[in-house]
Amino acid sequence: MEEIKSLWNKVLSKLEVQVSSVSFELWIKTIEVLEYRENKVLVLVASTTTAKNQLIKNHLKQIKETVFQVFDENTEVEIIDLVEKEQYIKIHNPANEQIFTKTEEDKNMFNLKYTFENFVVGKSNQFVYAGARAVAENPGKKFNPLFIYGGVGLGKTHLLHAIGNYIIQFYPNLKIKYVTCEKFTNDYIESMLSKKEESKIEFREKYRNLDILMVDDIQFLSKKDSTQEEFFHTFNDLYQNNKQIILSSDRPPKEIATLAQRLESRFACGLIQDIQPPDFETRIAILRKKAQQERYFIDDEVIEFIADKINTNIREMEGLLSKVHFFASLLGKKSAGIDEAKEAFKENLNTVKENLTLDSITDVVCTHFNISKTDIVGKKKSKDIVEPRMIAIYLINEILDVPLISIGKYFGGRDHTTIIHARDKITESVKNDPEIKNIISQLKMLINVS
Ligand code: ADP
Ligand code: MG
């Protein structure tokens, strides 16, 4: 297939100089090569039905001629659209003999809005997009496992669902399962608590009798209990049978201590790809796409305002966009303008701040570091507790308007000088240690105050 792709790339570069750049970008560049059959039929997939019609009407002759030159003189060219592709795979892929019956749960597993088509690609996410797409097209064959990591609201879940939607459409015979780490844990605990031996078997059936398993937010894999053990067994079982595993996390595998030790060698054969916060242009493109999808009428100025104000969390950006739309509709306006945007932004900040407490901020820190509340406010002096404790103190002091004495009291009755020390220590680290700086900005994002 690699060879065919490289031949096709030659065809593309020849066509690029023959047709107008608009036609090339719109119709030709987006063609996917599905297969080059032994009887010399080259099967091409157009990105949409319109694209297919355009190609056949205006460019078929040129494409054929170029294919003759590059591939073989006797090559036949067949152009199909996405629906036909699905049929084609069903007929020609021998592995596709049986179509599994799907349960309601399976059918509703993926959010239909989270597709590759709806995912805006920019510098920050182009590699992760390409990786996800490659895995969706060649499950179990290309990168295994695929590990996607990045901050909150940057599109990890969206990409996992996009892979799922793609597989359901084009490989309907494959058994696929998407779960959050939390669901996996709950299912496992439930099966263990049950007295019936069948529930344990059922659990294994459910998670091992699969072609593709996706676990979202794997950083929540708990440290101690047997859930972790079960996850490794599941992982190894699937992996050894060449089944595709896809994981997402808010941090790289090496920062998930338990995972790194056990699965390091496995990750070497897979793809670990990060997703970065989008740049300004990509943020604008995402907002435009979202407005179009939801049929919001929003002034360009507003789109720019939102893209400027929120730069690290796409979910939050979308939230603000829909709030602006809502404000405009309350005023009976057809199109949302900058006044509504400013109002919505102000309200957003206030609600976020009003809902924050010592407890809620500490919770976010505890979850991030996977430590308990008792430990963080307790007496332990080990580094894995002391550092999160100081970070929590730093954040509370920066975000909330609470006296140092109260913060001290909350953290197990510590003296206010201890609180000052913690605050200053982290303030210093933020300046000098990029890792701490990064952790703080991630946490602020989680708390919603970035
Ligand atoms: P994460 O799982 O990383 O926290 P999500 O996948 O839930 O983030 O994404 C948050 C929201 O942002 C979703 O509504 C998603 O559709 C949207 N989103 C993220 N990245 C993109 C993108 N590149 N293009 C379009 N929408 C995006
Ligand atoms: Mg997610």
C-alpha cells in the first residue's frame, strides 16, 4: 500500500500543474486511494458526492491519463464516494463476512458530532490528527497502542470518538468499545463484588473479545487496587492478539508512574502523540465551524474577541460562543455582536469565581496528583505530598480572597508563616522551573481561571 500511495503522490504532483489550484485543493487533493486491485483497477474515494461528480465531469480524463503514465497503461480508474466506499469494503474485504449485531449501547457509544470532518486541523494538532486517522484507517496494523495526551478541552475525546465513528461506518464488522477510565474501573469493581462467577467472565468477555478498545482519561487508573492489574491483563491480551488499543490522558505515559513501568516496552511500538493548545488562527477556524454547525449568526468581531480571550481550552471557548448566541437571542437579535460577547465573558468569569472554594481547588489538585484529601491537609512530609500541598496553597492564595490564617487552618492547622513559605516557594519555582510552570497553568485550566 505504501508503494501505491507514493505512486499516487506522483500522480498528484503531475495533476497539480495541470488543473486550477481551486479544483486541485477542493476535489483532487482530497481523494483517498482505497486500493489497487490485482486486475489493475485503481479505486479512488472522493471526499463527498459532489466531489465525485465534479471529478467525473471535469477531471476524469486528466486523472486517467496521468495514472496511465505513473501506474500502468492498462489501469482502470474507478471513482466512488464515501457511501459506496462502505459498500465496497463490505464486499471486497474478506474479513468482513459477518456483520455483528450491535446493542443499543454500542450504537450510541459515539457522539455523532465528533467526527474527523468536524475536527479543525492546525499546527497544534496536525500530527495527532494524522495519527488518529491512520489508526482509524488501519486498526491494529499501524500504530499500536495509540496514546494521545494533552490538556483539558483540547480535543482528545473528540478524536477518540472520530476514530469510533469512522470504524463504525467503514469497518462495521469490527468490535469496538469506548470507555472512560472511570467506567472501566466501575465495571471491574462491580464484577468483583458480584457473587456470581459469571460476572467475572462477563467482564473479561466484554473487554477482551474486541478488535478495538479505547480508554479515555487513563490518568485516573488508580494506583493501588487490582483494577490496575486487570487493565494490564486486558491490555496485554488485546495487544498480543494484534487488537488496537487507544488511550488518552492529560499527561504523557512516563508521568503516569504505574503505567510507565509496566507498559514501557509496549509503547515503543506504538505512537505517543501530544495535542497542544491551538494558535489564534485555529481557534478562529474552530469557532467558525462551531457557529456554522449550530447555525449561530455571530459577527466576525465576536469570533475574534472570543479567540483572543480564551486560548487554552476549546470546550470553554465553545461555551462562551453559545452563551453569546443565547444573549443575542434573548435580545431578539438575529446576529450576535460585541456587546453580548463582552457581557457573556464578564458573566463567565464571575460564575467561575463564585463557585470556587478552598475545597474545590484542593480537590482539583488532589485529583491531578492522584493523592487523597486526608494526605494533602495532613502531616505527611514525603515529596509526593509536600509539593502538591504547596501548589494547592499557592493556587488558593492567588485565586481566592481568603486570609492566610484561614488557609493555614484548612491545611491541618498550619501556622500562617508556613503558608507564606509555601506560597513564596512556588512563586519562585514558577519563574525558574518550566515543569512547575506547566503544572500550574494546567491546574488553572482545570479550575477554569486561566
Ligand atoms: P478533551 O477530551 O481533550 O478534554 P474534548 O475532546 O472533549 O477535549 O474537546 C472539547 C470540545 O472542543 C469538544 O466540543 C470538541 O468538539 C471541541 N474541539 C476540540 N478540538 C477541536 C478541533 N480541533 N476542532 C473542532 N472542535 C474541537
Ligand atoms: Mg476528554
